[in-house]
Amino acid sequence: MRIARVVGNAVSTIKVDSLHGSKLLVVRAASPSDEPYGEPFVAVDAVGAGEGELVLISEGSAGRYTPHTADAPVDAVILAILDSLDVGGQMTFRKH
Amino acid sequence: MRIARVVGNAVSTIKVDSLHGSKLLVVRAASPSDEPYGEPFVAVDAVGAGEGELVLISEGSAGRYTPHTADAPVDAVILAILDSLDVGGQMTFRKH
Amino acid sequence: MRIARVVGNAVSTIKVDSLHGSKLLVVRAASPSDEPYGEPFVAVDAVGAGEGELVLISEGSAGRYTPHTADAPVDAVILAILDSLDVGGQMTFRKH
Amino acid sequence: MRIARVVGNAVSTIKVDSLHGSKLLVVRAASPSDEPYGEPFVAVDAVGAGEGELVLISEGSAGRYTPHTADAPVDAVILAILDSLDVGGQMTFRKH
Amino acid sequence: MRIARVVGNAVSTIKVDSLHGSKLLVVRAASPSDEPYGEPFVAVDAVGAGEGELVLISEGSAGRYTPHTADAPVDAVILAILDSLDVGGQMTFRKH
């Protein structure tokens, strides 16, 4: 699962039926010490994440394996909000 | 889901049966402020998107989870037309 | 689906049973104006494509969703031969 | 399957139900001679791996094919701890 | 399917049950003229491939569609040993 930061929102009225009611968040992959990299993309929120939070994203078919996204054409879902990360015995991130 | 702009059309008469009737659009990934990047590719349109519109694309097995593409060998589908995007509290895109 | 050009053939006698009878073509991803990029790879042909033709390739699990490749360990299939492509209102490719 | 080194831990209290009880490890892809490359990401541990160990990671839908991760939105799982690797007849890695 | 060369072996005693009995080979992607590129990774052998051979690798869910790997968390399988490859009418590889 990629580590990512929630950086914004996406709004769409014209979309496939199975996406109605889904919260679409703009996210950007990040390092364990919260440095963003790569192009932003959109994921469905399954845990009530908010802007600025560091989260875990599952991509591919895993995107359909939450109650919010079952059988929807979703290829990226936010499945966890991170409390902390440590690498090499050092804490690299802690949720404020 | 990747943010992408619809940039053109693809026409094919010789194709697998399950693709007949599908609208094939040429798309290019884009940033939240609508700057295109990477190589164009082709996606099946599931929401009536038109050239120039900013859309959301689902890739991989998710491509089969719309009524238009069920059980078809499709690995990229347009599942939403974007109204607006905001990043860091700033609106980066609004549909004209 | 990636746009690609058929550039050659692959021959293999020792292969999993489910691949016997499949036509293995060497393909290379291409831009809408038929400029190849990236490393060549191999796809199963599901539409009778020939060398030099511009085609659409589906990758991942979609590779199993043609009659030719059902339940075979195939992750890339040629599902359409392109007649034409246009981008920004300009025709960028037309089949000879 | 990618070769990777376990480099740390991820802790999350707010996550989808199906992830509760899963051990989330931070991993980084590595060469056969244990040189890390690319951005760290998070995988579910299915074999009791510990920090510093060289492991095999399966990604995509394979992430759901262990008893620990069945039907969970997991796209990366640690499925083996490596004892040794050899390349070109030379041992490039041996577990201490 | 990616063209790849078998470059070595991986040994693991601690692994998920469904992987026991599988032959784990280190492979590296290669061009049609057998020039390797990218980072080595590990694939399950389904056809008796040996070191130095040029093979076809299927990745993603296709990795589970051989008798050897059914329902195992495998995301890369060797499904064919290549006899020959030709590109642009020229033979670029022939098995010795």
C-alpha cells in the first residue's frame, strides 16, 4: 500500500451510478517522512480521512474490497489513516 | 483514479465482439491544474465525456465494473466528468 | 488501453498448456502519431493482427477476457486493430 | 514478486475493519545483493518477518491470497522470508 | 507478457503454505535481442526453465492461472520458454 497525503477534493456530478455517495479525495504519494512525490491522483475515502492527513492507499482490484466501493469501478481507496511510521528504529512521522 | 483530459478519438472496425458499441476516447493523464503528462492512451467512455473535458479514469480490473464494459477486455474506463478540483484549499480546476 | 504497433513474432514450444494455439506477437507501445516508445513486450493476438499494424492492447486481468485467452495466464492481449486516431481535431493516424 | 527489505513499521488505529489485526510493515524494494531502490511502501506481513530481513512481496490482487489478507483491500503482502539468493552462479545474499 | 532472462535462484524456507514446492527463479526483463533492463525480481517457474534461458513472464492476477500457482499469492509466473523472436523481419533471438 502506498503512503500518501490527502491534498484536496474532487467534485463530479456526471459519474457512473456506483460512484454516487463516494467521497473523492485528491491524494499524493509520500515518503515515510511525509515528503510528497509523483503526480496527484484521486482515491475514494473509506475511513473519513481529511485534508492534510497521511493515509494508506490500496490500488488495483483491492480498491473494490471495502464496503464503500464493492463492485464499483474504483482503482484506488483510502483504507487507513496513519498514526505513526518508523524506519530504522527512528520515528519518521507522528500524527498531530 | 487518474485525472485525465479527453484529447481525441480512436476508431476500430476489427475488434473483439465485446468491444462493439463502445466509444473509444484518446485520453492523457493530467495534473489537478489540468497540465497533461505521460503518453496518451485509450479508454472506454462510460459517462458521455467529450473532447477537452477533464475526467477520472479507472484502470486495471476496475475497467470492467461499469454496465458498458462488464466482461469486456477493457483496462481503462472513463467513470466521471470532473466539475472541480481543489488542492490545499485552492480551486485548481473548474469546468467551464 | 495502450496504443501499440505489432513489430514481430515470438515462438515457444515449451509453454503452459493453456497457451498452446495462441499467436504470440511482439508489440511496442506507440503514440497516437505512431511513434514507438518503451521496451517491446509480447501479447496474445485476439483479432488477427499483422506486423506493422497499429493496435489496442489491454493489460492485466483484462488479458483473460477474450475467447482466445479465457483462464490462461495472459497479461496482455491485442483486442482491436486501429483504423484511425485523431487528437485535438487532427487525424494523427490512418490505416493504409 | 519483488525482493524487498523490511525497514520499519506503520501504525494506524482508524482503518477499514478487515485490516484490524494485520501487521503493517514499511518495506523498500531491493536488488538481489540487498541494495534498496525506489520509494518505501507498506505491506501486510503474512510470515512473521522482522525489521532488516530480506523478503518477497506480492502485489496487486495476489495481496488477498493469504489467510491473513483474504477479502481485505490489501495490494501488497510479504509472503516469504529469503534465506539466500544467487545470480549467475554467485551467491548475492545469505540470511545471517 | 514481458520477455525476461532467468538469472538465478531464490531460496526461502519461511513462506506461505501455498508457495511450498514452487521453484522461485530470479529473472530480469530483457529486450527482444536479449539485453537485460530494470531490476531483477522473482517469478514462480511453471515450465521447467533454467538459468540463462529467455522466457515469457506473466504478471499480476495472471500469475495465479497455472496449475502450479492456482490460489497462491503469486504475481509473476514463467509461462513459456522462448525458442525464437523476430522483430521487423529480422531474427533477434534463437535458443541455442
